[in-house]
Amino acid sequence: MTADGRAHPLDLTVDGVGYTTGGHTLLHGVDLTARPGETVGVVGPNGSGKTTLLRCVYGTLRPTTGRVLLDGADAAALGVKHRARRTAVVPQDATGLLGLTVREVVAMGRSPHKRFWEQDGPDDARRVAEALETVGVAAFADRRFDELSGGERQRALVARALAQDPGLLALDEPTNHLDVRYQLELLALVRALPATAVLVLHDLNLAAAFCDRLYVLSAGRVAASGPPPEVLTEDLLAEVYGVRTRIGVHPATGVPNVVYLPLDARQAAR
């Protein structure tokens, strides 16, 4: 914990994680590291195992093989509440929140820090208010969560995660449903947080712009990993995604810029 009671950025190690269900192996010995304070992106085509890997990281799935280590400790040995104090999640979809206001949803992030019967105190209220303001949802804090647009709900879920004061933030497609402005604002916010972040992303240009390192998954295996300029190559994207691209350096940002080329008639017919 830091001096103000907030969690310190965690060191994450995914060590040979495999996951099998119903006779199908979805992950094959995946290794991944995220150093304290890093923003690490997980990319790959649909069905490559990105969400399964993230669920193993934050604990809703237990790896069939391998381990997830948080600051060197086996996450599987941590209690649910202890793990929740250290890891916050922004899922693709939220369930079980019907009838709650945005403020009540965000306040759920404080639950791991309190006893079951304990009410919210002034510090909890302050941190909830800070999270609402930071993500830009304070103006509709008293509206019902299920009445919000998809983008507004996504921002409220990020606020809930921030209120949790996590050392590790796991986000599954956090830019879904967001317009371009809020995509950029949200990822800039995540990158600036005093936490380690692991993000599943589809947009390779956003991944290149906001992630320190990338892991490219293909059929449940790591096809490549490293800084975006090393990972995002035309040959790799042709192999993993089956698309033709031209990759250059963006003149304004200096990060890789992926331009997708149209499929020819033979590719489109496949």
C-alpha cells in the first residue's frame, strides 16, 4: 500500500498458463509479464484466447496448467476478497446491475475494502466521487445504470474499477461502444493511472499508441510479444490475421500506424 492507503502497482507474471474446457484447449502454455506501472496489450483475432487469458489473470477462470503470480505470490492461493483488493476488472458486459444508479454501481468498487456489514464512510464517498469525476460520468451519477448508452455504461464500469484502488487493472475491450473521443480519453487515463494495466484490444492502432508492450495471441498461443514497433509487422499480421497491411510510423505520434489493404477477389471468396 502507498502512504495514502492506495494499492501499489503490481508485478504480474503469467507462467505457462493453459486452459482446457469440454475437451477443447483454449490456451497453450501462455507466458506474459507486466511490470509495475506498465500498460500491456493483448491482441489477436477472434477466438485466439484473449478473453480466456484475461479471465485467468483476474480469477474468474482457474488455469488448467501454469500459474498467475501477483508480486510473486500465486494468485490461486489468495482469498477472493484479498484478490479483489488488488485486482479490478472492466468486463465486456455487466450483469446484475439492473435498478442501480451509476453512483451505486461505482460504489461497488469499495466493497472489497470493507467488512460485509460495514457502511460507506467519508473516505469511500470521496473516492467514489473522484472516480465519477475522473471518468466524466459525475453528471449522471444518479441515473439508473441500465438506462445509459453503451458508452456511458462502459465509462461507469471504468469508474467502478478506479474506485476499487487496484494495483492491477484488467480491461476486456474497454473501448467497445465508445466514440473516438472517449476511446482516446479512456486509454490515456488508463495509461496515466498508478496501476499496472492489462488490456484486451481489437484496434491495433490504439494498442500501438497506448501500450508499452503487446502480446499477440493466435489459436491460444503467443505468436509474438514485445514493444509495438517490434511486434506489429506486415508479415505477422498477414500470418495471424490473414490480412494485407502497410505499416509505417505515424508522423504526429511516432508510433506504428497500420493501414489495412482491401482483400483481393480470391481472399474475399474464402
